[in-house]
Amino acid sequence: MASRRHPEIIVVPDAQSLAETAAKRLLARIGQGRGRAAVCLTGGSSPAGLYRLLASEPYRSSLPWDRVHWFMGDDRFVPADDPLSNIGMARRSFLDRVEMPAGNIHPIATSAGSPEAAARLYEAELKRFYGADRLDPARPLFDLVLMGLGADGHTASLFPHASALDEKERWVMGIENAGLEPFVPRVTLTFPVLASTREMLFLVSGQNKGEVLVRVLSGEDLPASRAHSNGDLVWLVDRAAAVEDHYAT
Ligand code: 6PG
């Protein structure tokens, strides 16, 4: 099993095969159980191909949509119909394009009075779904957590030098100042709750991520380097981002 220090790195030829590989892993993770499953989605552009795939065949008819719950690892504190909204992108790409119980989609309440208020509401929702206020490493909250990598090494909305990086108790936090565009307030899950998963899967695509990916995998203290998983930790990287030749091929 891949660990924090020795994550599994999978290099695929291009963005399309990254989306297909991610979709297969998601289906495998969800298919392993019979009961309720939970997937934590990432925002940004990296997952767009994957999300579109999930609404098309064979995934559209293979996924057990009635028993899968969908959460957000972070969101921009904007209305859901704002082009910057992560849940808005996920809904347009697949969530609103397949039949599933409305209660299976768990957006961050960006209509709340502040990012902090939205964070407290989401933390309560996660705890209600989990059925406890404390995470048990032996009982992960999520089956799969999708993560992206920002050019500054951030992930979710955990930016370099932010105090949220060191948070050990709170599950969700409001972030007033984003460290990278879009410079709008955010709401983000914290590392302990992102780690409560059977698999954490980073999606890294494109030449513009090559340099920061090397920095993260070389152990530089960037937010994405601090991400860890109580289950598997997998970096799914396309060839354009895998600029260095020291990746396992
Ligand atoms: C967000 C994401 C963020 C994203 C990275 C990579 O809200 O923006 O959650 O963490 O994953 O910034 O973004 P791209 O995939 O667009 O490069």
C-alpha cells in the first residue's frame, strides 16, 4: 500500500487516459462495497474530463448512483451558478446529468453568511453523515478523495503558509484569502478529514504542473506534500506533467 512518503505514481500518456484511468479507479473503489459510498470531489479544471466521462457510457450505467454520495473537498465562496463554483462545474459536468437521489449531492452552503459559517455547516453535515464527531482511522469517511495540484503547490483550498495547513481538530475551515486565483474566499476540508479515505487520488495534467510536481514529490514542504491518506495515496499524472524521467513508468 502506498504511503505518505512513498506514494504510488501512475503515469499515463495524456489527459484523456488520465480521465479514463481515474474513472476506472473510482468505479473500482465504489464497487468494492454494497452499502453507501462517499466520494469527495475536487474543483479546478483537472477533473473536468473525468466528470464528463462519469455521465457517459459505460460509467453512466455502471455506477450505482442510488448509493453514492458526492461531497466537495473545497469550494469558492460564490453562488452555485457562478462560473467559479466547483459544485456548479460538477453539476453541469455530471451530477445533474444522471438520475440520483437529490440528497446524495452534498454541496458546501456558499449561500451562508460567511465562509466560516459555511464551514461550520459543512462540518456538521460531514459529522452527521459519518455518524460521529471524531474520525476513526479504521473507518474512513470517504471511499475516494480526488485532489488537484495548484501551480503554487496548494491542494483543495489549503494554500502555502496558511494556518489551516496545521489544523488537526476542525474538519472544515473558511479561507478569507485565497493564495492563487481565483482570489475569492474559499471553504476547504482540512488534511485530517481529507486523509479519512480508502484512496486519495491526485489528478495532475499538463506541462504547467511539471515543475511543481517535481517539488512536491521531492519532498519540498508545500501544502500538497502534507496531504496524506489513511488508505492508499496515488498520484495520477499525464506524460505532459511528468517532465522528469525519474517517475516509475
Ligand atoms: C480549486 C481546487 C484546487 C485545484 C487546483 C488545481 O478550488 O481551485 O480545488 O485545489 O484542484 O488549483 O486546479 P486546476 O485543476 O484548474 O489546475
